[in-house]
Amino acid sequence: MANDPGPRRHSDRSSGAVTLQQVATRAGVSIATASRALHGGHGRVVNEELRTRVLAAAAELNYVSNAPAQALARARTSVVGLMVHDVADPYFGAIATGVMRAAAEYDLMVMLTASFREQQLELDYLVRLRNQRARAIVLAGSGFTDGEFTERLAERLAGFVEDGGRVACVGDHGVATDTVALDNRGGAEQAVAHLWELGHRRIGVIAGPLGLVTVRDRLDGVRRALERRGAPLPAERVVEADFTRAGGRAAALALLARQPELTAVFALNDGMAAGALAALRDELGLAVPGRVSVVGFDDLPYAADLHPALTTVRLPLEKAGVRALELIVDDRDARGTRRIVELESELTVRSSTGPAPAP
């Protein structure tokens, strides 16, 4: 990947330097635990066994701490940086609501940034938040499946933690930080099971951007559910869209044009499901759910107001935001390892799904 074009005064260590992330990985602990073992700071004292492991890993790797930078950076502000993909997306709005409500209880101020799924912009924002001495960062939404980018992200986050900051993720970003895990695979499996029980055997999928971890996991859930029922998901029954209503509309038209025999469409977010409903009903003249059933994902507030009301997988997004903020302010780490809070999904059945039409 090309060199980081960000401002030179904010650049990371040279490529030959050992990072805190590498020390944490070698010791088998979280970045936060490695930082506390090496640098001290606020919060729970690391037990002697973990501290010994971290010090041994640091010695093996010849890790060198930047003590002056450590001292300066620990003068932290009350700002929590919240990074999302798109502030106009209700998915991120729900997460942001949870983060902000919880932050208010702890007298913290939330700075909201949107990366628009631009990898370099996400990395640049992390540098800016570090230089502004933000107390913590919450990464929301979905990580990228690009392994090289994930490595660079881990390096940036490790530098932030090394300076005394805290990090929590909502969803899988591929980095060893405290994480609120959303049940994307399980939710997709519930949706397929529901359609199967209604007699649907010809199911099409409108996927979001395939470079996102969330999309990968939801598709994995679809495939796993179908394979358990002896019905693999053919590639021609999957269309990629951009997580928007317009994208869902176009994808539904393309999907039904090449697979007119489909009796159900599973859109991997509610925005695309809304577009699919409009395309099926208004442009193709197909009854929903009489001819084609539609399922969405996320259960955003407007899902119940669509026509027909949308069957969808509910994720507790606002709760996810609250729990991410709580992970940041709660410095108890009894095991000295990464903390993962798992939140379950739930299928909400409404009137957009019904029995498969007779052959």
C-alpha cells in the first residue's frame, strides 16, 4: 500500500521500530494491559504474572518506549472520539445516541467523525484524535476485510493506547481492543430459518459492500444456514449494493431480472430492504409478500412504518453504543486480556414475509 500521505509531524514510528501492538501480541494480552504493564498510568494495576510476560516480550523484541511523549500525552482531555462511516445512516445514528447518552453520565464530550468508508481518512482521524489528546476512541460500524489496512489501523490504535488513551470497537474491526460484538452471523441465520420455515427455497440476497467485515459475516450466516439445509447459495443469487435505499432498489431489479423465479429477497440492511420493497411493489408489480417475501437487517426505527411493515433482524444498536462507552470508562480488567461484550440479535417478524407461493 502507498506511504501514508498524512502530515509528517504526525507520522508513526519508522517501519523498523517495534510497536506496543507487537509486544501485546507476543505477550498474549490486550494493548491496554501491555501499556499499563510498561508505563503504569490510571486504572487497575496489572498483576505480577502478566507484567512479567509483557516485560519479557518487550525485552525479546527490543521494544523502546518514548518516555517524554508518554508524560505529555497523559494530560488527556474529556473528549471521546466516535468514528462512524456515515452520519446520515440511521444505523450509526442509533450507535451514536447510545455513546452520547452514556458519555453525558460521565461528563465526557463526544466528537463525531465520519470516514465515508475511506480507509486513509479513518487513519488520519485517528492521528488527529491522538494529537488532540482525546481520552478515548470508539470505532463504530464495520471493519474492512483488507488485511494491510487492518495492520495499519492496529499500529495507529497501539500508539494511541501507548500514550494513555482507551479504545473500544462496536463490531469486528480486526484489532485486539475491547469490543462490543454484534451477532451478524446468527441474525442472518435466523432470517434464513424463518424464510425456510415459510417454504421459501429460492432466496436471493442483496449484500452490502463486500469489503466490509459486517457484510462478510452476514453472508457467512446466510451460507451456513442454507448449507445446513442442503441448499448452497449460488453466486447468481447475490447482488452487491451500497447499503442505501437507491442501491437496494437497483439491486432488487437486477436480481429479479436474472433470477425471476425467486420467492424471497434478504437485504443485508434495512435501507436496501426499503429500496427492494419499492422496486418489487411499484416497478415490477409483484405482491409482497404474496409473490416475494422481503427481510431486512438492523430493525431501524422506520422499518415498522414501511409498506408492508418490514420483517427484519433486530440489533440492539443503541445498547451497543452504551456498552462501548462503559468499556472505556470502566478500567477493571480482571483477566488482563481483551474484553468482548456479546449482544444477541432477534428476528422481528412483520408483514413483509409470508408463505412461499405455490409452484
